[in-house]
Amino acid sequence: MSDHQPQTNYLDPEVLQKIGDLEFIAREVVEGLRVGSHRSQLRGFSTEFAHHRQYAPGDALRTIDWRVFGRTDRYYTKLYEAETNFDCYLLMDASASMSYASGKVSKLEYAKFLAASLAYLVLKQRDSVGLSIFDSEVLAYQPPRSTMSVILQIEKLLRDIKPVPKTSVAKQLHDVALMIKRRSFVVVISDLLADVDDVLAGLKHLRFDGHNVVVMHTLDPYELEFPFQGAWCFEGLESEEPLTTQAERIRDDYLASLNEYVESIRNGCLASQVDYTLIDTSRPLDQVLSEFVHKRQATLGGPSAGARG
């Protein structure tokens, strides 16, 4: 374990980079989420929607599916069940575009912290977690296991990776869907710089096979805000031709295209019942994960949703 201690209450990405020890980082982030919260709050990470049944007196109002009510004018409650011994697959993009960093921490480095923290969260629930690292092809694969050594394996696998210019996130989603034999939890950590329709088709494939899918769309703050000023040469990270221009001339078009692209992915995920989260890599990791856990709990109907109806 590292001898260093976090320098702030919120774990800033640059602080995490200085700490270095991935297992220590994951433990600090995840255990921080549990302070002052009921332990069952994390249970929603592995809770699955089971089915509807007609509302009965005594059912909690928060379990009513209001969308179904709007369509049928009848009250139905959502029933959930906690998965036992489920497998979680972390799919991590390590293509060249993920190496971009406007500050000291690249998208790839941030993704590594995120993957380790999610792995620790799953392992604390006594479930199994595996890892697939890819660019244009699978670079490394760790089958699901339920021991903390998986976190050390993440760091080991990333250490020698040399990203190539081209990514193939859509192909990897299809390949994983064919590989997984039982219903699992699949987390995609990527900047998703690929054809939107292809990516959404891959996510639909996973959902069609019954998997619970989460997309963590990981982008650098400069990609989100485009704060450049003056003349710049913008190099394509995925083999595009470089462009030299005044940043102000293209800012509005860039931001409009970005917003359209993000909304296309967000709406496509919503239509396929895929959990979508946009992540700014300048944000403290524990804040990002805390919001993710609370969002899943709200979607699943609160901490008590893990109980059978």
C-alpha cells in the first residue's frame, strides 16, 4: 500500500496521479462513498428490474411506474431483485484519442482510476469483475474474478499498452456480447469517438442479450468547452488530417456538433435502456462516482428497491 495520503477531501485526478497505487486509490474513493451513508445505498449497482405487477394498497408510492400509468391509466409497481454472484465486465478504451490531456491527467489515466474504483465497488459486493482493454482490437483481457488482485491486474495490463490511432468500440461491443454466456453487468469506459449509429448498435446487441449496460462517456474538459484562442493546429487523434485555423472561427460549429453528437448518444442509450453518464475528466473521481450511485438508486426506486416485492 502507498504511504501517501490524499491531499484533499475530494480526490482530484492530479492528486490520484501522485498517489499512484491503484488499489489504494480505489479503496479511498469507494470507502469515501460509504461514509455517512447506509451501506445498502451501494446495492443498486447490482440490482436488476424484474417485472411489473398491479399496484396493491400498502405498496410504496415510489415504486409506481408513472410512464406505464400514462399509457394505460392503471397503476403498476416496479419489482426489483438483487442479482447474486453476478459478473461485471469493464470494457476500457485505450485507443490513441484516450491519451489526450489538456492538463496533467489524460482520459486514459482517468479511465484507469475509474475502472479500478468500479472494480473495487463490485468486489466489495462479493461479486466478480473482469476487464477488457481495447483499441482497434482487444489488447488485454482478464476474465471475471472475485478477488482484489483484479485491481492490480488492471494496472499491470495498462502498463505496457501502446495505443494505435484507430479505435473500434462498436466491434468490441458486438464481440463482448457474443462472448458473455450469462446475464452480466457491462460497463463501457470510452470517449466514444466512433460512428454513433455503430456504437448504439453494439449497445443494443448487449441489451438484447439481457445484459445491464452502463456507458461512462469520458471526455476532457477542453473537448467539452473548446476554450482555445488564437491560431492552432488541431491534430486528429484517430488518423484525421491536421487542421490549422483560428480557434474562434470554428468554436461555435464545434460546440454545436459536439452537443448534437452527445445528445445522439444519450438519446440512443435512453431508447435502449442503457445507463448513460457523461464524465468530465477534470472532476474529482469520488464526486463522479457518488453522483453515479445516487442516479442509479433514483432510477431503481431507492435503496429499498433491492428487496423482492
